[in-house]
Amino acid sequence: MALHSHDFVERYSGLVGFGMNRKTDEDTVIYYLQKFSDDKLMEVITKRLSDKDLNQIFELISSLLRRYLSEKEYHSLFLKDPDHD
């Protein structure tokens, strides 16, 4: 059984755009992140990203995880660690 899912991008049929309203902004961010993290895209783009780009992506995601998730949520939701469920 897969631990990760990207179902939203497969089901979403709403507007992909930013700045109209909070719900559309949230949906657009989910859509973009799921499209961006596609394995084939990542295989291509990570080879082209500069060291600075790689660092910025890593630091942004790490910062958001620390800011908005508890330690328990980090382990269960992000790391998928079954010992922290």
C-alpha cells in the first residue's frame, strides 16, 4: 500500500489561478505542488536547479513544516512514521 497520495490533482476541476479568493488560492497551491512533485518532472528539473535553488526549496519547505506542524504531525503526516500515529 502506498503511503503517499496525490489524488487532489487528479480530481480537481476548478480554477487554477491565484488572487481571487482564499479557497481558490489554497486549491491552486495544492494543484501546483502536486504537479510540481511528479516523479518524471522532478527527475528532469532537479538536475537543472542550481545549488541555491535546491537550498531555497528545501529551506522553504522545512520552515513551513516547522511553523505549521506539531512534532507529532510532522512525524505522522510528513514522515509517515507509523510509530507516531
